[in-house]
Amino acid sequence: MPLFFGPYYAWVAEETGSFVFALFLSLFGSLALVALLNVATDLEDPFTEFGRDSIRIMVELEELIKALDFNYYNQKYHSSAPDQKYGLR
């Protein structure tokens, strides 16, 4: 924690009579704030390519274009009989 929180933890240690409690309180507070900062950073922009929960727009668009091209090719160059069009034989 920043240096200006030191007097608060000294007061906690004096009031509770336990330096160990004040130490663990400061450590837990620091860990909690760092964890919240990391979560906020990860959730800030979901469209980057680097996060754990990122939405990979370019990959999704490439797959969509390939699927559309494949379907267009199949409809254009193959028979359009109803049973073949819907996969029936």
C-alpha cells in the first residue's frame, strides 16, 4: 500500500494490540486492490487479441467469409435439385 496508509495500519495495530493483525490487514488490502485492478484491466477492452476472454473479430470474420464462399460455390456450381440442396438422397 502507499506510504500514506502507514499511519492507519499503525493505528490499527495500536487499537487492536496486534501487530500481526495490522500486517495481515495491509497485505490482504493490497492483494485485493491488485486483484481488482487486474480484473478491471482484463475486462476493459474485450476486442483486443491478447486477453483471456477476448473476442477475436478477425478470426470470426475469416470463418464467416469461408463459410459463405463455400455455400455460394456449392449453390452456383452444383445441381439445385431440392433433395440435393437439403442433403437428402
